[in-house]
Amino acid sequence: MAESTAAFRSERWSGATVCFAALALLMFSNGRYPIAACAWLAPLFMLHFTRRGRGVVRLPLALLGLSATFGWQFYGMAPLEGIAYGLFSLAFGTTLFLPYVADRYLGGHAKGVTRSLVFPLAMVASECLASLNPFGTWGSIAYSQYEHPALLQILSVTGLYGITFLIGWFASAADALWEAGLSIPNARGECTAFALCFCAVLIFGGGRLALHPPQASTVRVASITRPDENRFPYPPGLNLNRRVRTGEPLTDAETEQFRHRSNLIADFLLGRADLEAQAGARFITFGEFNFPVLKPFAPELVKQAAELAQRRGIYIALPMAVFNIGHKPAVEDTFVLITPTGEVGWEYHKTRLPPGEAALLTPSLGKLPVIETPYGRVGAAVAFDMDFPHLLLQAGRQSADLMLVPENEYAEIDPLHSHMALYRAVENGFNMLLHASQSLSLASDYQGRVYGLMDHYHAANRVLVAQLPTRGVRTIYSRGGFLFPWICIGGLCLIGLATLIRAMARRGITP
């Protein structure tokens, strides 16, 4: 009896130690302070905790821990506070928790390699289904690996979920080895299968980087951020700003004040664009909302930019905040590409709106524009669009070579949101010029190599200049789309069905 009690206490303390280690690692596995290694180790420790002991005790603790650490990881990033943020964290914590439930109750009836696959399959299924929420792919553990180019190349085959699968499989296979007392022969199947897959992914990634780098000629691109508000006179007060955003009527004096300030901003930004054009830039863009304008005067702004584009023989991508007084929603997040002939190549409105913008902005119908130019096929997406792989899949299927992406962010998501956008470039095989006011702007090729960086909070003149390849590539992912996550969901369903049939057979029930 004494030995049994001692064993129980030992297991309890061992479980507590593993749980605390998992929580500590989870705090740095994603979100504000991602450490790549923690993203691999945290699921291992949590899985070791949930696979053992009494499920009725350990699983609720795991749900609480996953929700709490998610809340810590993304604190300040979501526009929520108090109880709303607590519910938000619990919802995302639940999506993180469900794979552990599947592993315990489905995986517990399987053996060997099949047992090790339940957790990664469930991770992919949970993340894929969670991406249907209004925040898209925010919270995916795959975003923690942005600093590993060879690993990122698997995105061109499987999309985001290939990395999620590998992280989950590592946790499951490593726990099998841990359970075997680090005796490799007792966990040979699980470890061998994972090791072969992981090595194949790294060989593929390294080979893609080394053997198929961009070979096309390059084009000089530039992007410019509007200076701080205090650089321009006649600032509208809080009340005027509110009424403009909500489309309420303005007096003639207020209309003239707003128009005059808009003209000053446009003159400054297009003046900087003129300098970059003289230096050789062929594509010039700006941060999201950098050109505020009342709708009746938007054609004048486009005409002013068109004259510059025609005079310098350049493409100007103009991100405007168009305020439509008297209408609700009153704001149009408009992105216009002006060609060297002075004509409009495309006009696009942001499709995916963050919860805080949904009441103010008018979204588009969801068709990304792509046009042919002497520098390849050029397309557009705006800010939050980049968090939705199914939307950006359009760019890959339209064979976009260069995507221009304006954003307007805030300090709490600098630089995570820009790193997330990099994944869409590798998935779909396009080069990218992403300009993020109040965050990290970057220029990258279709393999995720960064050609230029400009951080809003550290740059002196807030201008990003780079030479980008004029040709992208067609990827397996851009053709197959979400084939890999559907395979994972199908595999998980098959394991679940096999588990159900075995349970029925044990009870003498014929299916």
C-alpha cells in the first residue's frame, strides 16, 4: 500500500512538472515572442501530459493551460479586452485542445506509426477548420518557423498545414520514444517514419533553394509611408474624424479643411514617388489608407497620380481611404494601379475585414486582380486578405509574378503580421512587395528570401527600395489548393471509423 501511494505521488509530481514545462514552452511558441524550438517542444510536453494519468483531471487542465497561454501569446494583438478577450482565448484554446482529445481517445486504440499519426492529423484538421473563423489563420503554430527557409519550401506543396503536421508528428513520435525510456528499438517505427519524412522535407527545401533560385531579370520597386500626422497642418479634430468615418454630413468649411489636408498629403507622397522614379523605380506603392480623400475628389487624386505615372513611365499603386459621406458603410479601402499610359490597370477593394473594420468599410466581392505588364503579371491584395490562404490561392492560379500589398498596422503585431504574409508568397510562387505603415515592410521573392526590410519604428525616411525578380513560379499548392489538409481530415476520419468498428466488434455488434 505504501509503495502504491508513493508511486501515485511520484506520478502526480512528474505530471505537474511536465505540465509546467509545457506551459512555459507554450508561452514562447507563437504570438508576440515566438521561439522556433519552443513551437516543437511545447506540444511534446503537453502531449506527454495528456496521454497519461486520469483524463477527467488532465484534459481540463490542458484546456485551461492552452487557453491561458494563447491569451498571453496574443495579448494586445486582437482588438478585444476583458471578458471578450477571455472568450476569444478560450475559443482558440479549444481548437488547440481538440487534437489532444483526439490523440487520447482515438490514438489510444492504435499502435505504432498509426498511433503517432493521430495527433498531427488532428492538429491539421483543427487548424484548417479554425481558419474559417473571422481571424483566418491567426494562431497557426506554423507561423513560428518563418526564420527557416529550407523548411518553408514545403509550403509550395502542402501550404501552411505541412509545417503544422510536421510539428505535431515530431511531438507524437518523440513522446513514443520518451514512453519507451529512450529505447530506440521500442519506438523504431514511429521515429523512423518521422525522421524519413522530416529529412525528405529538408532535402526538398534545400534543393529548391539551391537548384531553383530566381533567374529572371529584376525590377526596381519602392514603397513609401506617409509621415506622422504632425507633419501636416489643419488636422481634423476627433469629432470630425469620427463623422467622416461614419459618413455623417460635413459643413462646407469642414469639407474644404479635409480636402486641403488631403491635397497636402498627396503632394508630399507623390513628390517622394517622383524622386524614387527618377532613381529608377518602376513600381511605387504606399501604405494602406495613406491617401485619405473624400469620394467626390478621388478622381482628382487618381488624375494627379496618373500624370506622374505617364511623365515618368512608371506604375503607381495608390492605396486610398475614400470617405463616402452620406453612405453607410462610409469608407472604401480602395487600391488602384495606374499604368505608364496614365490608365487604371485595376481597382481593388479589400475583401477580408477585421472585426473592428467591418462596420466602417465596404468589402469587395473577393476577386483578386492580376494584369500583364512588361515586368510580369502583377496583382494585389490588401492587409488582412493575406491571412486567408484560400483567397490568395487566386493569385497562384492566375500565375501572378508580383503581388503589391499595402497594410496599415499597429505596434503590437509588428513584425508577426508581415512574417505571416511571407507564407502566402511561398505557397503561391509570387514575389511580393508588402508595405506596412506602423509595422515591418518587406520585399521578398517566391522562395521567401527577403530582399529588403523597413521597420516603421526604426527607419529614418520610411522608404523601402528593392530589386525583385520579374517572374514567379507555379507551385504544386497553387494547383492542388487544400488537397493536403483534406487528406489529413480524411485520414483522421478513417482512423476514427476503424476505432469505432473495433469497439463494436469487441461488444459483439456487427456493423
